[in-house]
Amino acid sequence: MSSITTLAIDTPARRSVERTCDDLAIIVLAAVALIAGVTFRDYGLGWDDYTHAEYADLLLRMYGSGFKDTGALSFANLYMYGGGFDMAAALLHKVIPLELFETRRLLGAVVGVIGLAVTWRLGRRVGGPLAGLATLLLLALCPTFYGHMFMNPKDAPFAVAMVVLMLGLVRLAEEYPSPSPRTILIIGLGAGLSIGSRILGGLALVYAVVGFLPFLLEEIHTHSARETLRRFVHVVYVLLPGLVLGYLIMGLIWPWSIMEPGNPFQALTYFSHFFEKPWKEMFDGALVSVPDMPWSYLPTLFALQLPEVLLGLLIAAVVGTFMSLSRADVSARRKSILLMLTLAATLPLVIAMVKRPALYNGIRHFIFVIPPMTVLAGFAFAWGMNWLKENHRNWQPAVFAVCTFGLLLSFGEMIRLHPYQYTHFNHIAGTVRAANDLFMLDYWGLALKQASDGLRDDLVERQEFPPRGRKWKVAVCGPQRPAQVALGPDFTIGWDSHAADFAMTLGEFYCKGLTAPVMVEIKRDDVVFARVYDIRGRSISSLLSIPAP
């Protein structure tokens, strides 16, 4: 493949099409920002939200005490992650009139929209305005990415940081051997934010080293090996200010990483082994211990959860990338750029398939590969449209219609699932209706928020009040702290169902379906995400359908 920007003469009509694509991209970004601003409160808390809020408080206390209070440097295992998002949310909470966890949802939406904008610019730079617009639409209408950006305080911000770094690396490939100050700044910012969020950000070095091979080989062929080395050393020297900036940013948002030189490597070693007591999750209809997930875990879930149109275009792009490596009519720079993006989209999955680490919570840990996937897919769409225009013009409207239908299909699923877009399964899987018996859907328990709202509203409508001298007692099968936040101060929660008034359960395999009056039922596509039962006067031994681990 070669960039579509090199295949057509720059005419007024073409410039008009490019301006239209850019204008539409701005409209899409504005629409997503508006929708996010209206709906961010709909998203519940996940298992990790409360703990991350505590981590933010400890980090800010450490900075506020001049590093005298160092509790953040040994808090749970979060000190091995960066706390940039958590600190930003805690600081924002101090200046805006929103509850803390609403602030976290809002900031997640803001970071997500920034990620959309950066990915659009990356797609546009790689393949032109049409590719940029297609990239933006594919990412904005990817339910998995969209849903996670509201409620995932680790993986979604990390994905945005990584795409910032990828933008810098692509710019570096284009400007080599004289990167601009802006490119140096973007690389430093992306490196600091990504590695400062998760040590896995270091994978970008592999993308760069392997991705630049076609270009460096061409450099050796064009110049001497000595001159190629000199130019490479010059680029590294020029990048030093950006790398220093990245190190400072990493230290700011992940202070533990710079306390000892070996700490980042210690984190890498720590996360390369499973660090918790194993539990079982549902995969392909079977309960599997998370350290024993098969190699097919990630490819299966990506194939079943990504929108069909994204999958088709991505496959075409990956095949086209490897075909282009042997083509003489594709420039070495173009080969390197496409190879870097392909590595960013696929290498983490390949490593996981080979190394077989503990895998759980679906594909949330690998959200960061979705933006480069959409860039490749957007590039493939734009290249395909241009090729059809030149060779089979009559087919162009049909292909465009199929891709548009695919986007609309995804958009419809997002509306139906709201606010549980992250649970999306595509039509290959049979949507969440068919996937419910085979895979976990609401593994982070977001539906407890809507169930809690429903319980409170139901009690108000019935004009019922708790027994004198105590609060309502709710037994919860799911994340406890998020349920307490969602229910509010008039309720006490726990696992004990013997003395409870109500039982709130997720629709996951580990929660029992109870024989008791159902007060609230949260459903999407005929799938139960959560229920609230009235268990007053009933003897319920346990809410768990399997023994506690």
C-alpha cells in the first residue's frame, strides 16, 4: 500500500473533499464530547475505582508533605502503577462542583475524547483526511473503547498515552533525520505518560526498533553504514531533551519508579507473574482459572467483541502491510510507518498468546491496541476507496455502503447497551444475548449503580422506611464499595444475606438466581445485568452459586 495522498493530483475538488472530511471529523468529535458530557453520570463504579481514589489521596498527601508521608509508595500494589489519572481527578474534584466519582467519570470522558482526537490526527497523517475521518469513526463507534474510557482508570488513559507516543514515532519516521521540536515534545510527552501509567509502555521501544528496520536498511543502501550510524546518533542526541521530559513526567505521575533505578524493572518482573490468589472466570462456556487461560483467549475475544467492519478492514491492513514490505514502489518510510502501527496493533497480543500470562476481565488490559488498529483500518478504507475509484469505480458506492452499514450496526448496539458498551459482543458472537452463557459481560459490576438507583426509587414509591433504629441492609453479590457509594448513606452493605432486607446481585455466573420477589431488574438485549430481590423474612444461605475462592 502507499499513501492515498500520493496517488492523486492536488485539485480544487480534491482539496474540497479533504476539507469536508476534516470538517466532518470536527463535528464527530464535538458530537462525542456533547454526548459524553450529557451521559457520563450514567456509568457506575468498577471494582478498582474506590482503591484508585485512595491511591490519589496518598500521592497528593506525599507531595503536600514534601515526601514525608510516603504511604503511597507501598499502597497495595498500585505503587507499581502510575497515578496520573487518579491525581488529576482528585485535583479536579477540588475545583468543580461534582461528587468525586462523577468527577472521575467526567475526566475519563475528557481523556477519551483527547484520545479520539489524537488518533484522528494520527490516521490523517498516515493516510490523509479520508483515512483520518474513517479512523475517528471506527474508534468512536468501537463499543469496547468507548465504554472503557468512562470507567477504566488504568487501561483507558494508558491507551491514550500510547497513541500519543505512536503519533510522535510516526512523525519521527516522516521527519528523520531532523525531527522538529514539536515531534520531540510529543515523543517525550507520550513516553512519560505511557510508561508512567504502565510499565508496558516500554513496548513502544520494540515498535520503534523493529519498525524502523526497513528505513534504516534503505539508509544503509543509500548512504554508507558509517553515515547511517552518524545520522542515527544525531537523531538520538536531538531526542534527548524529549526523553528527559518523558523521564520527569514519568517520575511525577509514578514517583515510585524513580526512587530506585531498578524499580521499573522490578515492576516489569512483578507484573510478568500472576500476583493475586487465582480465581475462575467464564471463557467459552467453561470456568477457567485465570492463570490457565488458553492461548486463544485474546484472539477469540477480539474477534467477537470488535465491530465487524473494524475486523475486516484491520485484516486487510495487516495483510497489506506485510505485502508492502517486499514492494519496490512503496517507500521505506511508508513501510516503517505501517510496520510500527502493525506491531502496535498486534505484537502485544502475540506476546500474550506465546507467554500465556494470567488473563482476566476480557480484553480491558489490551485496550491500548485498539487505537492503532483503527488507524490501520482507516488507512485500509481510504486506500481501498482510492483504488476502487481508479480501477472499479462502479463498486465504490457498494463498498462504501457496506462500511457505513457496519458503522451504523455498531452505533445501534452502543445505544442498546448504554451505559454498558464495554460488554459488547458483535453479531459474529450473536451479540450479548448469545455471549451471556459463554463469556463474562459486566465483569466490573457497573450495573450495580442502576440497580441501586432503582432500589431507592422503588422504596420511595412504596413509601417504605427502614426499621426503627437502623439502616436498610443490603447483601451484595458483586463489588462491595461501588455498591455502597451507589446506594448512599441510608444503606449498609455486605455479603451476609441472613439478616439483610434486600439482595443485589450481578447477572454473572457466580451470583445465584434467588427465589424471591424481584424489585429491580437491569436488562439489555434480554440479558440480565443485575437484580434486586426483596428477601425480608426469607432464609437465604448465600448469594454465591459457587464456593468463595
